[in-house]
Amino acid sequence: MGETAELVRLSAWVHGRVQGVGFRWWTRSRALELGLTGHATNARDGRVHVVAEGPRDDCARLLGLLRSGDTPGRVTLVVESWDPVRGDLTGFEER
């Protein structure tokens, strides 16, 4: 079709029991399967901050997975924001 996918940056703050349960590893695996770059980082307050860049549809798929109830631990809330892609990320890291 020749259409180009809009590239975006997703920032998602994941609330719940998401530290010490393999959540960042699981998120990294899903993001890599979708071909996204970024990181999943533990915050001091118990949340995990997920930043992902790539095509909007793939970032939206990752967001849906974060909210799916099929994650390690227990997600109670995901607060997301969308920004233009920065292009400063390579790979997908657990931090």
C-alpha cells in the first residue's frame, strides 16, 4: 500500500504490584516482539515507567498488553501519554 506508519513515543506509568515480579522482563519481551525500542524502569514509588518508540499501532498494542491482565504481578492502573518520536533509543532495556 505504500503508506508509512506514524512513529510515536509512548510513555506509560504502570501502577500496582509490578516490581520484583518479572514485569520489566515481560514488558521488554513483548516490546521486542513488536519491534519497539525503549525501556522499562522501576520508579522509587513502586511504579514501572515504560517508554517505547515505534509505529503508533505497535505502541498501542504494547499499551493494550500492559492493561490486559496477563502481566506478571498485578496492574491496577496505566497512565499513558503520547509524544512525537525522538529517535534517541536503541534496543529495549530493563532499568
